[in-house]
Amino acid sequence: MTSTSPDLGHTLLQRLDEAARCSEPGPGVTRLFCSPQHREVLEVIADWMRIAGLTPELDAAGNLVGRSDRALAGEPTLIMGSHQDTVVEGGKYDGMLGVALPILALEQLRREGHELPYGVEVVAFGDEEGTRFQSTLIGSRALAGNFDHDCLAATDAQGVTVKEAIEAFGGDPSAIASLARSRDRVLGYVEVHIEQGPVLEKRNHALGVVTALTGIERHRVQVSGNAGHAGTTPMEGRRDALVGAAEMILEANRVLHATEDFVGVVGKLDVRPNAVNVIPSEVNFTLELRSPSTEVRARGRETILEALAAIAGRYDLELHTEQTYSAEAVDCAPWLINALQQACERTGEAAEPLFSGAGHDGLAMCELTDIGMLFVRCRDGLSHHPDEAITAADGDAATRVLMQFLLDLEVPGFR
């Protein structure tokens, strides 16, 4: 099934361009969970699904699920997909590639007259990035049966709760528990995603087969002091929340730099009252930590939190920290790794083994079933940025590898 031209890749990029137009105004793509842009892109995806022979349905958690006839009949089913939501001013390919590509692969298999001997679902998960709300993996946790109903109370910047947003979108929070898939009917979960790193590009390989996904945790940090007139309050004795928070952020960065296999970021900062001539009284910021090692992440977290408390004490500030999200590192299933590697080899592509430093819906789905993942080379390793890009040739290669994988799929205990 080796490709001689990137025809499928061009179609793929055209569809991803189409989806990217479902965005808030501004640079890149901004498409938040349960937003008008989310609703708009689901109409586009639903049309793709119908062309591929899938029946689309919006579920209670805001996921769009496309099912083949065998899946609708309750036969053993392979789940594929990724997320449709983006970070603010993100790119066209993060998440959406893993929605558009499997649909295109199924469409092409149908066009060539192939009928898969098992059911297939393709899912456009509603929320993975956690951009609008501090919770994340809402859609995939619902399918995996590990949905945390406490997250329904989380609010966005306008005070809208997850529960209210899902209801307004046409979902049903009270029915989310019923979305959990039955383990004995799910064959596995496979996701295609841009690498979000430079390894494939450096090695001149189009594709990589993922071996494991990183562990991630997120914290909300609140630093409180006293507001005051910036011109009349003496420097000595000021309780400036921003000065303290700035030192905390620098210290967290120092710990991260000093610790192997440990990365993190303070990605969001809110200063109050945020006025040019007022001493900041409160700063809220997020702290995200990642490591493939649970032990490294736990030690690093404790070191950082202890340092934050010491800095707060030095500046006479109040400190409140809250962990808002946690997911442990998970391994991809050896049989799926092997099947994806064989599909690469049969289509003439190198099967580069890679560890994923990013989190994906597989972090939730692994509690339901075995997971596998295929990476696609991205230019300059860039992601979460308007300039992220893949080539039509690499998109074609990934589509044909997934087609070969689907044709050759042999599941332990099945067939």
C-alpha cells in the first residue's frame, strides 16, 4: 500500500484548513469546549463522518462520536480519535489531525471496497486541553468510565460552570455516567497526533510509534497581600503579591531546570487589581508539572511547594495552592506498538519508537482499554502555536499506515 503521491495528504490538509476556520477571531486557532466554534466544527466533522460511512452523534459529554454499522450493532469495536478543542491561538493540527485522519482512512478503505471485520468508532473529544475550564479530559474520561463529576462545578472566566456549558451545548451532565464503554466490547484505542517535538524532524522520519505517555499534574496558586497607593506606601513593609509571585515563579523554574526528566510551566497569570498605580493585592497563577517518572514529579512538586511557602513567609503573604488535575504516566500496549510498527514497515515507513512528553486522551482511555499512538512529524517540533505544520506527504504516509493497520489488525482473544 505504498503511496506514490501525497493525494490523501492533500485532502487531509484541505480538511484541516476547513476545520481551522471554526475559530475565534485572531491569530491561529482558538476553539474552546462548548463554544460556538465547537458547535460549528462538529457540523464539519459530522459531514466527514457520513462520507466515511459512519453515523455521527453528539453524546451527553459534548463528544461527537461516529460509529460504523458493526459498532452500532454492538460488535467488538476499535476506538480512534482525538480532541477538537485548542489552546488559545493554537495551531491547525494539534488534536484535529487525530480526528480528520482516521475518518479519511476509513473513507478510503470504503472507497477501495474493504469492509473491516470489527466495529469502529471515531471520536472528536470535547475537551482535552482544559483551556476554558481548569479541568481536562472531560470527554475521554466519560467514555473510559472514570469521569469526575466534581469537575462539573469548575467555572470559566465568566463564571459559567462545566455543567451549565454542557447543558447549553445540548449535552446532558446527568447522563455522562451512561457513556462508559463496556470493556469486553472495546478492542483498543488508537490516536494519531503531531509529535509536538523535534525528534522525527531531526532524524528525517515522517512517523513515530509512541511507547508511553507522560504523567501530568496542574496546580492553581493564589498569593494574597495588601493593595495600597503605589506612590504613598513606603517600600519597606509592603505586602506586594506580585513581587512574591514573581520570585515563586523564578524558583519553580530553577527547580525544573535543576531536575532531570522534569519539565513544567507557569502558563497563566492573573494580577489584581491590575492597575498602574496600585500595589497588587492578589496574584493567581497556574503551575503545570510533567515527568515520565511519578517519583521525580512527586519530589519536584514538594520541593517547589515548600519553596513557594518559604517565599510567602518572607514577604508576609498568604499562600493557597490547589491541585486541579493529575494523570499518571502510562505505557502503550505492546501488541498495538507492534501492530503500528508492522504497518509502518509494510508501507515503507520507518517506525521510530518515541516517548510522548505531552498528555493526550489516552491518559484517560488507558483505564478502559489498551492504547496505541502514532506520531506525525511537525515542522520545527512546533505545537500550541499558529505556525505548527505538517506536510501533505507526511499526512499521506500516516493515513496509509493507519489504513494498513486497520486491515491487518489482530486483537488478542479476537478473530
